[in-house]
Amino acid sequence: MVTLGAYIGDRGCAAALAVDGRVVSAVSNTSGHYARGRKALPSAWVEQILNLSDLDACDISSIVLAEDGPPAEHHELAAALGGKPIIRVARVHADAAQLRGEAGDGIVLTVDGGFEGHSAIFAKSGGTLRCLQSIPGMRDMFHMAESVAAALGDDTGEPWSILESCYGNTEESIETAVNAALWAEDASIHVDEPAVERLLADARQRCPAPLEARDSVHVGVQRTRAALATSTLNRIGDVLSDIARNTQTATGGEFLGFGGSAFESAALTARVASRIEAAVFAPVPERIGAALGAALLPHESPAKLRHLSLGPTYSDQEIKADLENCRLDYVYEPDWTKLLTRSSDLLHSGATLAWFQGNLEFGERSCGSRSILCDPSSQYARENVNVFLLHRDVSAPLPVSIATAAAPNPSRGLHAVRFVYVSGSCLADRRSQMTSAIDRYGRCLMHVTDEAATPELHRLLDLHNARTGVPGLINVPLTQAGCLARTPRDAVREAFGSATDALVIGRFLVSKDYWLLRSRSS
């Protein structure tokens, strides 16, 4: 059976192809695509993912479209596939379907992080999902989160970003007030709105400067902001954990899975993981991840999603043609060990390295194919990446990719497709070599590389660790116009239009500094 799963939304669209229960190719874009004034999936994408799998449109058995809201007509998608009928499903169902391939029976809880507060609890039996209920009070809980975010200066209506950026230490008085304002009972959520108003009024009163002042240098303001954001995210995580536990107790089973865009927040995910050790999270919590679940829904025995390297790859000949068309000087190194050694030398010297290798990964995060890398042992790495490269606050968390051999012990909970928070104390004697990656609260946002999915980065990490003793590398996405660099030309545009020093693309090394490029070319 061959199925096409798709998601089309205002903030992105995606398509995935599943063959006999396994996702074989997928593409995504975090900006909406419109055709004749309506949301549509680019027909070129459908053709691309079919070509990646050596299939034709006539081979597709069914099309499953995950939708945010009310049904809409998608003539463009139907026409691109020979008029085949489209099966429509709710996005929360498709989000849960990402976990159908996981072993065990139990509960899957999906939570949309948007204002609508769509949520559902599914019973999982093998690869089968059955919707048990929505979660009463979810919209009220998100309204509380939005109120707290607005008090902290958010004006976007998307609370997770500012709550995540302020996440740190809590204070007992604020934590107690938040816990009293929000709680779970059985599988329902309750919010005391007057208590929320009193909480925010007290927080404003205790601050010597405006609470919404993000750049305030007053320690009291920053502590209050951190305590408010941290207590809110922690309490939301506790409430969701309690609901999952209560439902599991009532229905049985050992599996506890979580999905939906609310879990884009690494801090929220970390809180739930600390409460439920065996919790499993959907590989792609962002809305576009629904395309993966949609593709798997019609299959009786879906396979586990082990990696996200599902997009196109480019040969050395194609890369060389683009480099020469851009009139760039480069060094071609056919020996991988020599190329990786030179890359390690550049990183150890403090350089910021753009990295373009292998298959394009699905989604917004890069786990090693489209990355910008930096050595975290450098005292300037945090400033170089956060301030000069990403133009954001210097204290923002820096994700780190680490090789399996260097993973901290215990490494349970570290994933190949997600970055998760771990305590800096887990790094033991390696902590001094990860200085720039550990935040002021002693945490590190980390993931373990998958040798099968990103073998080039895996080898680089192993070699760099052996040569320098640094167990991991700062890894932020190599993006072009907000999306992962899809083509070699996208990688060139981003590398030469940002604060990177060099680009390693396939077996080619390209540098902005001619003498740096040629000094070790032999």
C-alpha cells in the first residue's frame, strides 16, 4: 500500500509518502503556499517525493489530509494525483499517528499549542488508535498561558516562545500561586481565573520596573519574569502528566505518548519527561508533522519513525555545478578523513561552520544534515552564535549534537530526532569543555546523533571528540528564508549572507577567507 499524507496550513505545509507502513520520503515548508488565492500543496512537492521513491502518481492507493479547522476543497491536490479522493482527518489524530509504530499499548495524549486548544486522548492498542475523549478545560489553560505571556511582553498570541525564553528558576511564592490557579481533576483541567489575575497583579507590584520589560537590567524584574514563566510551564507539564496518568490508570496499558504542537517547547517536554520517565514524544511536534502521521494512518502495521532524513540529496557533480555557477573558489577533498580533520581544525580554532550533507531532514530542526556548527569549548561561541549569527539574546539556549559514545550517563531520554534538556551535572568531567552550551541554570539542550541518518556528522563528532576531547558541537539549523536549506544554492546564500566562516558541502570546502582556504589545501 502506498499512501500520501499532507498537511496544509497558514504557517506551513508538508507532504509525506508511506509504503507498506514505512515513511520513505517527505518534504515540508514552514511558510504557507497559496494557489489562486487558496491554501494549496505545491504539485512539484508531490512529484518530488514520488521521484525520491521511484513511484508514480498512479501507484498511490489513498490520500490523507490533516486539517486544522473546518473542511475545505483542495482541487489542486486532487488534480495533481489524477482526481483521487481525499480522506480528511483532524490534525490531533494525525499527530497521534506519529506514535503508532511505537511498541506497547496504552495512551497517547495530543495537545495543540494554538489558541483553540484542540486536544484529544487516544487509546493505543498495537498500531491502532481509538479516540477516547477531548480534554475539557484545555482552552482555559492556554488562555492562562497567553495571559502570563502577555504580562511578560508577548504581543503575538503565541505564548510558548516567550515562556520558553524566560524559562529558568522558580520562586516558592509564585509557584504556589500558579499551582493554586491551575489543576487537573481526573481527565479535566480547571483554571481559577480570579487567581490568575491576582497572580499577575502581585507579580507586577513586586517588580521595581515594568514586568514586560524584556531588556530590563534590574535583577528583581528578571527573577520575577523567570519565576512566572517557569512556574507556568512546569504547572502545565504537571497537569498534562496527571491527566495522562489518570487516564492510564482508568484504561490500563503501559505506553504513555505525547504529541501536538504544544510539545515544540523543550522546557514543557522536559517537565513531562521528568514526571513520566517512560514518556515517548512524537518526533515532529510542529504542525507540519501531521503529514507524517497522516501518511501512516491507513496502514495496519506502521513502522517506528526512527529518523527524519527523508528529503532529497545532491551529488558532488550537482554541488560542483552550483559552486562554479556562483563563481566560488573551493577545495575538493575526496578523502573523508582529511575533510573531517580539516573541519575539526576549523571548529577547534573557533570558526563557525555551515554544514550541508546527505538527505534533507523533514521539519524545522536540523539533526545533522543542514546545520551550522560551532565548538562549545570556545568562550566566544555563545556570543558568536546567538548574537552575531542568530541576532537573539545571548542567553538563549544553544542545542548541542553529541556522539553516542560521548553521551552522558544516564542517556535515557535522549533522542535522535529531538533536542531535550539535560542537567549539566550529567556531563561530569566534560562540563568545562561544553562551557558555551550550558546555560546559566546549568542545563544543556542536547541530542544524540543517529549514525544511520546522519553518518557524516556522526563521524565528525567522533573524530572531533578523539582529537580535542570536546564531546559535542553546537548545532543550529542552516536555514534559508526560515526553512532548512533545500539546495546547494540555498546553502551558499545562507553561508555567505550570515556570520559563518566556512561551508562544508558534500566533499567541498568553501571559505570566505581565501588564505584560510588555501593555507592547508595540500
